[in-house]
Amino acid sequence: MGVGRHRRTDASLDELAALAASAGHLEAARVVCHRPKPDPGLYMGRGKAEEIGLLLEQTGTQLVLFDHEISAIQQRNLERLWKVRVLDRTELILDIFGQRARSTEGRLQVELAKLQHQSSRLVRAWSHLERQRGGIGVRGGPGETQLEMDRRMLATRIRQVRERLARTERQRLTRRKARDRRQVFTVSLVGYTNAGKSTLFNAITGAGTYAADQLFATLDTLSRRVVLAPGVDLVLSDTVGFVRDLPHQLVEAFRATLDETAQADLLLHVVDASAPDRTEQIEQVEQVLAEIGADQVPQWRVWNKIDLTGLSPEVERDACGSIARLSVSARTGEGVAALRQALEAIVAAQARPAEFCVDDPVPHDESGAEPGTVDPVSEATDAVSDQTRLPSDRPLINGMSDVVVPNPRSFVA
């Protein structure tokens, strides 16, 4: 259903049907309605609600999905009227995440998102929520309502889950520090859900992880070491996919996992080249990356599924020689070798020491240093100035040089 100017496009409704299929539901009918403003009680008009109720009886439907958020009051009233379960887009995505979470951290993150969503939607859905219960201790204080007790229980459970997640986050930071000490180059696969990230991950690493033609087939982050050449390796991570209107609770709950993306040295933004709405999908991914602080990480766009579009595998570069786009097919393997070669070049370039030509070191009588050396206290930038020469054959990431500037103490004339 669309309301006012927020009308649902066919692509959005198709995606809702795909989400329903991922959760194990079959589409029985599709209804689109338009109103100048939502009804506070039913979201739609009474007549349309009764019309949909008749359709539900005829088809035997047991679940109604809304392609947008509805209030808790509207959800309760519709369930009472239709005698079926009613979910909005946010709850459907939370349900899918709950089914797909496998790791302990993933299950905790999904539980936290569900609890936060539930705590904001407590309503007097049953008569027992209107009765007061006396007593002391865990049963609540005198005059405390059942609704208040439910809120307190949710708040307690949210605190417990946050504490457990904090412990897993400390373990994650320990692993990250170990990688930093080894100076491992890290690459993260990001992109819209069902763009083929897991299939590309398997094509590059040979890991054989689960990959399927469905939304959110992969939920838990998976990392593998990839040896590209003798002495040239990296760590590649497959992350959760993004989607339109990604629930805010999920972004908050998965922030610790998504922060790994922001800490990567390079992002491979996987795009479904066969999707008619790929431009909008790219915008949605960029929006989430900006929200988690990963919009400044160097990024390559990888157009996947070229076997469905007739495109040829290629590596496109901009005027500066930086990689602008790579076209591959993770399913058939076309273009994957070129992608590995590009990764090998950038990892090798990162490991190569920077080259400097210092033409005019700081004079002895001004710095107090011995001839042929540079005083560590003096300004090293004065010695390098305009005479610094960088090698012209170094690979670039998005137009930025990957030269690592050495410590001024290491400068030798």
C-alpha cells in the first residue's frame, strides 16, 4: 500500500515478495492502495480493510505483509479485524535475520534488534495488560501494571544482551589488533543483498560457503586469507547485504560487525549488473556506508552477473589510471582472474617502500646536525619540499596515492 506521494514501485513490491519467499512465505495476492493520509486506526479506510478481509477469506491467507512501517495500534486493530497475523517490512526483515543468524554474535545482535523494536511497540493488546498486580520483589511493586512489568523485563534483557555483545566486541578488537600488528591488507565485500557477494567470495577464496539466489542468504561475517602470489596475501571478508529501508534497529545492533567494514583497506562494492534498479541499489548501499562511517574507505565497484547481461569481462580505469569498474561473473568465473590480478597489484604496491629524492637537505649551520644528515627535531617537510619525487608507475586507489610516508628520522640525504 502506498500513501500520498510515497507510492510503492513495482521493484519495491517485487522485493517485498522476495523477502517473503526468503522467510518461507508464498505470495497469494498483491493489493496497492492510495490515500492522502493514513487512517490512525487502520492505516487504510474501513471499506478497503473490509474488502481485503473478504479477499483473505477467499484465498485462505494467514499472513499480511505491509511494504512500509505501521504503528502498533494499527497492527493490533488489523489483526483483530482480519483474524490473521500482520507484519510490516521491518518485522519481516527481523524475522529473516532471526532465521539466518548462526554465530553467537549474530544471534545476539538479532535478539537485541528485536527487543528494541518490541520495546517501542508495547500496546494494550490484551485485557490482562489493563489489570494491576500487587506484590513485592520480582513480581513488581504495589500498583504496577502488567504493561510496566513487561517494559521492565524488556529493559533488563536488553541490558544483558548488550553486556554479552560487549564481550564479543572485545574479542573482535583483539583479533583486529593482531591483524594490524601483522600489517595484513584487508578487503571487504559490500553490496545490496543478492548481488552475488558470497558467490564472488567463493570464486576468489575457494571457501565453498553457502550461497543461494535469495535475499540475506548470508548473515554472519566470514573472513578468509587469500594468497594471491608468493609473499602477497590479504584477508577477504564477506559481509551482510543491504536492502531498501534497512531497519534502524538492525544497523544499530550490527554496528560492531559493520565497523569491520569501516576498518578495511579496500571495499569491493558488488553490484548486480542484471538488476533493472541497480542505480537505486547503489544509492542505498552508499547511504548505509555513510551511516557507518565507511564512505571514506577506498572502493572498487564490481559489476557481477555479466553472464545475464551479455557484457564482457573488463577492467575500466579513469583518466588518472585508477580502477573505476570491474565486470565479472562470479558464477562462471569470467573476469575473476583479472580481479585477483588487480588485488595482487594493489597489495604488492602497499608493501613496496616509498621512494623519495631529497635534493636540498637542511644546512649544517642552521640545524646543528652533522653534514649528510637531517636533524630529527627540524621540519622534515622543509627538506623534501618541492623536490620530492614519487614513482609514476605506482597503482592508485580512487586517485589517491598509496605511498606510506616514512618517519622523518629515516630521511637520509
